Amino acid sequence: MKQHGTDAVREQAAAWFARVQDAPRDAGLHTQLHAWLASDEHHREEYEHLCRVWQAADFIPRQHLEALCQPDPVQQLPRRRFMRQALAASVAVVALGLGWGGWHHLQLNHQGSLQTAFNERRQVELPDGSHLELNGSTQVQVKFSAGQRHVRLNAGEVMFSVAHDSNRPFVVDTAQGSVIVTGTRFDVRLDPASTRVAVEQGSVRVQGKGDSPALLTAGQGSHIDAQGLVAAPYAVNTGAMTAWRQDKLVFDNATLAEVVAETSRYRRQPLRVAPGKVARLRLSGTFSTNDTDALLRALPSILPVAIKAHEDGSSEIIAN
């Protein structure tokens, strides 16, 4: 089994890692760390391995992490500081205990789950180097093996930046179908009756329950309906569709029915629009996902509508 550096270098890397976790904004400390990393290629190699193990902690159940980090009653530290130090020490234990061959095995054979709360955003790096950006109310299951990288999207929306690996396809499954890639950047959103896919870079194959997959390239999108049928590729504005990553709602000549459906994803109180002519009115503009009330306040000055508040806390867009 190949070893990456000596035990002494590993211990030094773990010590640097713990210090940085304890004082992440200390500019002088970062300067010293960069000098240490630059002094020997093995330093950087060991430190980067520790960073990858640390990132994998996102998949460890919270109760397990808390059990690792229970403070010694004789030696109390501030809780936040203790959590950082204990977790950093755990990283060193994992790295030293498994050996890097063992860590490589975990990279190939990895399982875990991720989720976000309402209106929460989260970024996670997977053991293979792929990057996930989770929108609010999202649930994801990850299962890696030597032959495949598999993600199950059970709810919500994820922007995937997939590390290239031609030997291990990256597959995203939803209730309606699958998206298969080897390395690219794309967004997948699971709605109640469909799965929407938009490609920012590279290409993907969208597979439903039939025999007619869609091959998408950058700037194209598709969707899989409730019956598993895949729509033919069509042009999309990926910047607008993934503006949630910057906490924005971007509408380009969208109907009010579409505006309400999208805005409702970021509101706890129900929002409706009167059917008919009002629902077909169109809106263009950029708004904040963190203050959807601002959109409602602006609407009457943009379109011939009014906002009606109901006793149950819901709001309705009606004709003015």
C-alpha cells in the first residue's frame, strides 16, 4: 500500500489543520501555513488529503459528530472552539488510522445523505471532487462504488459540478428518470410532477422511462413528465434558472402564474393568482428570494394588479 509522506509530516499537517480551523481569519497564521505548504510538495499533499476527509464529515450523522466532540468535564473549552478542535483531531485520527489506501477506498465506496431546510442554501464537495449546491428544502442520497457515482434527488434542486471520470459515470436519479454524465455542470430540479434539467457546461443524457433519451449540451434544457416522457431539448437561460444560487429570482417575460409558482418556493405563506387574464400577465425583473414581500409590494406599480391579503395569512394577486 503506497504511503503519502511520513507520519511526522501527517502529524504536522493535522496540527496546521487544527490551528486553521480554530482561527480561520488569522491572516498571519495563513501566511505561515502557505510557507509551510510551499516548502515541500509532501506538505501540500498531506494537507489536501486532510481537507478532503474534513469535507466528508458533511455525510457523518450529526449525533455521531456530537458524540465525538463531548468535552472532558475536567478540561472545559468554549464549545465552538472545542467542536473545531475535536473534529480536526478526528480528521487526523481517520487519516492516520485508515492509511491513505483506506481513504482512497472510502472515496470509491461512499454513502451518505444531505438535506437543507426551507430557504437554506448549502455547498458540499463529494469525495471525488464533484461539487453540489443545494437549494432550500432539498433531500439527496449519495452512493459511490468502484463502477458508478450515484445520487438520488428525493426533493428540491441541486446544481451539480461533476468531476470528470470516464470510468465512473455520474448518475442523478429522480422519481421520473435519470441524468447521466461523466463530467459537466448542470442543474436538476424535482417538482411534484416533473424533473427539470438545465445544462451550463458540457453535456448530459436525460433518460426517462421510455426509449427516447434527450442529449443536452450547454444552454439547453429538458424535462421528464409524470409519465416518464422526456421532452426534446430546448434553449434555456441557465443564468436565470439558477439565479437562486445568488439568492435571486430572475423573470424574463414570465406569466404571473409562473411567477407565483416560482416565488412560492421561497415563501412560507401561500401565494395565489386569480385565474384567467391576470394569471396570463407577463413580468420581467430580478427580485430577492430572501424578501418575496418586496416583489408583491412592487407588482401593483408594474402591472394592473392588486395584492389581497387573506385572514389565513395567504396572499392573492387580483385585477386592479
